[in-house]
Amino acid sequence: MRAGELLLHHQRQEERVRHLESELSDIDLRLSSNPEVERLALEAAGANERLQEANLRLREMDRVVAGHRERTRAREAELMSGRIRNPTELMQLSQEVEHSKAQMRDEEDRELDLMGAVEEAEAEVARLTTELEAAREAFSGSQPALKERLDTARIELADAERERDEAWAQVPPDYQAAYLRLKPRIPNPVAEVAGAQCGACRVALTASELQQVRRGDQLLHCQNCNRLLVSV
């Protein structure tokens, strides 16, 4: 290979190294965690907390209703026992019993509402649990293929790094220096000539520039983007 071709090959392998390093990082992340599983796990935990709170409120209301029902029955039994003969006391007790029954009906309505809330919370927990199990199963099923790709990508990365370094070692010092000067400012500072144009910025080359780059015996910069031009 000529100097420019070696430099272009080095750049391409460098790009490949970056791509493979990014892919390996992504695979490592996907092997260690799964955003969907984590999201569903959090939602399921929250749904379980809401279910526990709903059950607690329902149990508390159950105790309130049961106690109120027992007291109402006792007062009603006392009213019907015949032991109280004073009309005023009977009227007061009767009013107390009716008020207690009305209050108990309100409490029973609230109890039914709480039972509905518990049923909704149970359905939500069941739905999220099913989705979480499916997500975990899918995550587990993806692991073998990801691990296989991880091993392959590591081999590809080692090959790309070796090719990159071998090509760089053969690049003449003046080409290396020009490349290193441009690299901090210009991504991929080497451009392949394509159709008599700079392959990066698409500016046309003059006939003399095209002839010079095709000879490949000296450095030539694009007059527009300043990249090193290479003809392969």
C-alpha cells in the first residue's frame, strides 16, 4: 500500500475500533441490566404497596362496621325488650337506633368502595406481575445470543486494533504528523477521492490535484475541508 492508503486503512480500522468498543459497552450494559424489567419491577412494587394500603384500610373499616353493627343490635334489642317503659326514653332510644343504622349504612357503603379499590389493586398487581415475568423471561432468553456476540466482538476488536496499529507503523512520519495535526480539529482527517471529488465535503478537485493524488507520492489537502486526500 502507498502511504495515503495505509493512512486511510489506519483511519478505517480506528473507526471500527470505536464502533466495536461502543458495541461492547452496550452489550455489557444489556447483559447486566434491562430497563424494561427494572421499570416493571418498580411499578409492581408500587402496586403491591398500594394493595397493602387498600387491604389495611378495608380491615380497619371492617372492624369499624362490625363494632357499629354489634352496638346497634344491642341497642335495638334493648329497645325491643320491653324493659324501658318511659315514652321519652323509648323515643330517644328509637332515634339513637335509627341514627346508628343510617351511620352504619354509610360505613357499609364506604366498605364496599374499599372492597372495589382492593379488587382494582389486585388486578393491577396481577397485570404487572405477568408483564414482569414475561420481561424477565425475554431478558433471560436474550442472554446466550448477547454473550456469543460479546465474545465475537472482542475478537473483532483485537483484530481491528492489531490492523490499526500495524498500518500506523508503516505510515511515513510526515503523513503521521499531518494526520495528528488535523485529528483534534477534524473528525476522520483522511478522505478518499470519489468521482474526482473529496469524499468528505464533495468539492471537486482540479485536474492537477487529481493527477497528484492519484500518483500518491506526496501529501495533498482538500482546498475546502483541509482533509488529506487519498486515491485508492
